[in-house]
Amino acid sequence: MVEVQTLISTDRGRQLDFHHATPTASQVWQLLELVPDPELPMVSVVDLGIVRSAELQPANIAQEPQWLVQVTPTYSGCPATDFIASEVHHTLKRAGVPNRVETVLAPAWCSSWMTPKGRAALKEAGIAPPLDNITTLACPQCDSRNVALLNQFSSTACKALYRCNNCLEPFDYFKTI
Ligand SMILES: [Zn+2]
């Protein structure tokens, strides 16, 4: 959170101030990349695959043109959903980008939407990223496949707690859904 605030208020933030200019789609995506996931702050909402689309909606008589951003929470009923929508909205608004955020529940989010950058950030933080085949699960610390399940549910429902039998460190596995 602190890092994001710092980014917005420093050079990158100044480059991304659209109070007197019209942003391009790639600039809007750059701003969205500044929004961290509340439960996995090492991963942005873009790299987690939560942001489905960002499109400029044409002006009509009643409204100024604005960006419509669609987000799909990792789990429906996830308490972070409203928080994410609000963070996305305010991050764009602070940079001078008029926008509306819409939560889309179908199709449901799936872990394959996570980007390679998002997976790398999880591993860097000691969380094993989601896998197509659980038998390939490896310890994020030492890459050993000699691991044991301790608990199907870790700190959150989307993670399971494992222990590495090689380095003996416990670690979270972000489940594939
Ligand atoms: Zn290990």
C-alpha cells in the first residue's frame, strides 16, 4: 500500500496525471497495475487477473466520456470485492481519469487468469502459485517436491498450508480454481 502511494506521488504518478489530458488505454492499464490485491498485496489486481477489461465509453448527452472497468473477484462473496472496486475507482480518479467500475461475476475468475508476473510475485513472497497438476507442487523456498499437506485451508480459503520435508519450512499454496 505504502509503495503504491509513493509511486503515485512521485515521478511515475506525475507522468500519469490526466487532469488536463486524455489517457491512452495502455496508460489506464499502467494505473490499474498500481492497485494491489488487498489479500495478496505483492500482486496487482491486473497480475492477479481480476481486471477483465477497461474501455472508453463514448459521451452521450447525459454523461462525459468515461472509462468502464470490469473486475471479477477471485471468489464471489469475497469480502474484498467492494474494497477492490473502490480502490480501482479512486486510483483512476486521483489521476484524473473519469471512470465507472463494474463487478462481473460470470464467467467466474479462475487461477489461469493470473499473469506470469503475478505467479512470480507469489513465489517471491513464499506462496506456491496455482498449478494445473498438484503432483508438480514444489516448495517455493528450495524447489523440493517432497512436500506434505498440513491443512486444506490456510490464512484464507483460497490457500492451503503445506510443509516442505526438505527445508522443513511451512508454505502456502494458492489453490487452482
Ligand atoms: Zn523447501
